[in-house]
Amino acid sequence: MIDFSNGSLFKLQQIDPGSVATELQPLLVQGERLVSAYKGIRDFVVFTDKRAIAVNAQGITGKKRDYTSLPYSKVQAFSVETAGHFDLDAELDLWFSGLGKVRFEFKGKSDIRMLANLIGTYVL
């Protein structure tokens, strides 16, 4: 499992969800759909209509993967910080029961408000 106690999880940049769909398809439950995807250097996170899936590439080649499912049903609170003029990164903080805070950092131009709306739809 990814160590969520180490502050920010990733510096993420938006990618086409279709580029990781084949890899994640076996993990999705019936009717679950990918909404958006974001990639770091080797790791990525996907937001579906039911959960966030954090994928951590491990080892030298990165072929070994850790898939961590973060269901929206376990989110107790969330916070969004948009990018500004000098601070070009946006942040999404999620507080999960039994896990604590998970922070995702996004490089500029990510549609963080869309993620807040998505999570709010399933949490509230």
C-alpha cells in the first residue's frame, strides 16, 4: 500500500483516461467508469465515479504495481486549493475514515473544481 503519511502523494498532470483504461479495466466493478486521470513521473491516479485509484510503480522497471483503492464512501471531508498566479499548483485533500488525510498535488491547469464537484456528488 502507498504510504499516505508522507505528505503529498504525487505532482500530477492531467492525461487522457483512455491511456490507462486497459490496465485498470480488470479492477473496475460493473458499471464503474473512468472520469479523469493524472500522471506523475512513474505513478498515476485515476478518479472514477466511485473512487480514486492510486497506482504506484515499484521496482527498477516499474512493472510491479501497487493499486490502492480510495472509495468516496469513506471520505469524511475534503478540501480543494486552486492554482494562483505565483503558486501554480492545485491541491486536493481527502480525509478518509481509518486512513487519515491523503493529499494530491496537481500541476497548474488541472480542472480541480471538476474533481471537487465529482467527489462532492458522491460524498454529500
